[in-house]
Amino acid sequence: MKFLDEAKVYIQSGKGGNGCLSFRREKYIEFGGPDGGNGGNGGNVYVEAAPALNTLIDFRFRQHVKAKSGRPGGGRDCTGARGADSVLRVPAGTEIVDEDSGLVLADLSEVGMRVLLLEGGHGGRGNASFKSSTNRAPRRADPGEAAREMTVRLRLKLIADVGLIGLPNAGKSTFLAAVSRARPKIADYPFTTLVPQLGVAAVDDTELVIADIPGLIEGAHRGVGLGDRFLKHVERCRKLLHLVDGTLEDPVAAWRQIRHELAAYDHGLAGKPEVLALNKSDALDATEAGEKRARLAEQSGQPVVLISAVAGSGITDLLRILAAGDDDEGDEAASPEAPWQP
């Protein structure tokens, strides 16, 4: 399924049905009277966070959503049928933004949330509703209210337990493929990941939803490379897993570069709990791996987990750290000398 995280949709509620102008004319009834019924209300437009969805691809081919109009009233005090509602079913984590004003109309952060976007027009009153002691034969019937319309922009922000961040070729896709059944593209050149990927990793009795976003480079918060388009997908993650390529000469510089981009982007990313892992340990000898790990731990002020996504070393312990509660993690992360072993 193709991934799409933004879409623009024109929505329109239903028009109210017209009221009816009618009088009773029946055999053997000496005096008739008004019996025009009211029109039915137009349908509403709702947006709902549906399960088992993680893309907005449906709205690439469905860019106009219209509710049904109400039916007009009829004689014999018949009220017109109400127009059917229309529902935009979107993944959890979708924001609904008014295209004209830029205001966020709804933020569907949980599955099952349902928000009214446009209310249908009210049906017009038939002449029977205008009958009174002084107006026995009203000849007035109101038209239904006009439909309401607007253009909205759908913006998807994936909801996951862990967000994978790091420079291109840090091994994020390899890690996701190693811990889940996701099959992202893996190659020996940067930017093999062009769209976010989701995977579910299991450790002990816990399942973790992990989101892998395209690699970040210097200036990503300004739109350089793939830019900040995909940083929004880690805004809702409970914690971040920062993978650093252990084969780099200066892994500390790589860590600092990503931290700078998170701080420049803001939106609370810089303050999220972070687990730091030095990847590709299989390509290093024990002495070099220990030196780089110690240097990165000293500069970052937090423990560093030594892993190899290709060889599978350190993966289970890393997943246990990610699955641990924030309180437990905070106690261990308080000291860089915490005994975390891959």
C-alpha cells in the first residue's frame, strides 16, 4: 500500500429539504386545512479515526466528500427523509486543518474518535406548521437551509511507541527489519527510506510499535534533504531510539547533528526520552567499539547500548530498555555509568 500523509479534501454537508405547501382535499370532509410537512435535514459530515489504517491514500482518489440532501416534505403532514451522513475514515493521529484559516479543527489521536465537521442544513417548515387560530389557511412554506462547504487538509502524524532517528545509513531500516516483520528497503546508499515505515516488535510479553522515518541531515528542520516533512511522525512517539553509525570516525558529531536538528524543529522532540544505541558493532573490534561507546556516553551524558542490527547482538536488551516504563528508564539513565550491556 502506498504511503500518503497529507491530502486536501473538499467537503459539503447536505442541503435541507424544502417545506411543502399543501391542503387537505378529501371526500366527505367539509373543511380541509393545511397539511404540508416539513423538509428533512441535510446529512452531516463527520471524520472518524478508524482502526487498521495508517495512510491517507484513499483520499488521493476521493477528493470530494458530500453528504446527501434532505428530502422535501409532502402532503398529509409527511416529513421529508433526512439526508445520509458522510464519514471521512482516517488513521489515528490525523489532524484536520481548515485550508483557508489554517486552524486545527480536530486532532484524532485515538481510534474511535469521531468529530462533526459540517452540520447539514435544516429542513424548511411546511405550511401545516404555520397554522394558528388567526391563520387557518397559511400559504407559506420555507425552503431548506443551504448546504455548508469547506476545504480541509488532512495531516497524518503516525502514532508509535518508539520513533527511530539518525543520520542516513545509520541502520534504522535494518534494525526495523530485524525486530519486526516490516520489510523496508535496505541498501548501502543513503535515503533508501523515502517514506515512514511501521513495525511491531515483541519482547517478553510486550509489543512495541516502532516508526522509522527517512534519515535526517544538516538543515533538515529547514527542509534540506527530505526536510522536516517526516519529523512530525515522531512527535507522538513515547520515546526516541537514536541510532548512531559505529563505523563513523566521529560518532559524537553525528549524535550532536541530530540533536541540533531536533532542537531546531522543536514541537517537543528535543525533550522526549531518548535511548542511544551505537550500531554496526559487528564491523568494529572490541577495543574500538569500547572507545567509541565510552566517548559517546561521556559527551551525551547517558548510557549507550552497543548493538548490531545485522548480527542481532544486543537487540533483545535494547528492546527491553525501550519497553521499560519511563520512570524505570529515568532512574537508569540518570548516570552515564549505568551498567547497560549489549
